[in-house]
Amino acid sequence: MAEEKPVGKVFTYFAKVGVAGIKLDDTLKVGDTIHIKGGTTDITMKVDRIEIDRTPVEEAKAGDSIGIKVAEKVRSNDIIYVVEEETKE
């Protein structure tokens, strides 16, 4: 079973471009699988692109405010979790 680790929180949603503004509490990388969960939000997706001030980056760290494209509407205070696949031994 996969484990989820909280890494940040949505602070805004840009509806016209489908981008979530997220304040990070931990590291997030392009290629990570994330789960966005809130009162009416439940999305699992792979991070294809991260932008800081409209500049693409491969990795963002705690304290960064980032933008990522999302498939569905998200809401302020939705929690972002990184899905960590359990390693087989």
C-alpha cells in the first residue's frame, strides 16, 4: 500500500488556465505522484511541470509558492500529499 506525506496547501486556483497555487511545507519534484484532498476535492495525478514566478523548475522546496496544472478545480486549503510507493523487499 502506498503512503502519503503532506507537502503543502492550495492557496488559490486560477480557473482560466487550470493552475493551482500551492504553498509548500516540504519538497516537491517533477514526476512525483500527488494526491490533492479537501472537502470536495479528491484528485491523484503526476506532476508534469512546476513553476515558480512563471519559470519552470524541476524541484521546489519548503517555503516556495508554486503553480502546477491540475485536471480539475481545486480549492483554497486543499492539502497536497506526495504518494510514496512502498518498496518491495
